[in-house]
Amino acid sequence: MEFDNFCAKMFHVEQLLSITLFVAFGVIFVFVNLLIGKLARPSLPNPEKAAAYECGEPTIGTTWVQFDLRFYIVALVFLVFDVEVALFYPWAVLYGNAAASSEGAFGLRQIALIDMLFFFGVLLVGFAYLWRFGYLDWVRSAATTSIKSVPSSANDAPSA
């Protein structure tokens, strides 16, 4: 019994050692290549090299421009739905393979379906929110971007 326990611990240590060596060699490989590149390439500083490069056109004005928030929103929505598709495919394959399993397949498929419907529902709620407040419209109207104030009394009303 002790021999089996000892063998199991040794197997675990061997696995950890192989993973550690793999990571160490990977890190050493990266840093050695960076060092060789630093030593091999010429170092010729030039103000033109330090200038901002924008699609081959000379820059006009400052290069620190604040981009419209819609670019980021569209990119994040794309990423969310891209990850959703990436998660749906393996889920569908496993869901289909669960039918071949004889033991507890029906219960497993029900749980998997409920989990995926919940995941998809959360994404649909977020999509409905973006759609409702106009974040998916490229040209947004002023009505959806700001809250209109309604005069609450005669003092707030514009004078004639």
C-alpha cells in the first residue's frame, strides 16, 4: 500500500517537473532570442523613426485623438458574439455525443440545454439593451443620447 502511494507521488512530481522544465525552456528561448535580436540589429536613432506613422500619410496636428466610443462598443459586441459562437460549437458537439451515452444521457442533455439557454438569454438581454438605447446605430439621434429635461414649474419654462 505504501509502495503504491509512493509511486503515485513520484508520478505527480514527474509531471510537475516536466511542466516546469517546459515553461522554463520556453521563457529562456524567448529571452535568448530577444537578446540575440538586440545585439544583432543596428541602433541608429533618427527623429523620423520616432515620428507617428499613420498609413503612410504625414500627420496633421496632434496624434492623440479621442476616438468615438462607438468604435469600442462595436468591437466589444463583436467579441462577445464571437466568443458565443466559439462556445456554441463544442457545446453542440458534446450535446450531440451525449445521446450516444447510455447512462444518464437524458439528464445530462437537459442540464446542458438549460445552461446554454441561460447563457444565450443573458447575451440576448445585453443585445436588447444595446439595441434599445441605440448603441448599435452608427448614426445616433440626439433623442437616444441625452436625457431631455421637462420643465417642472413655471420658473423653469422659457420666457416669451
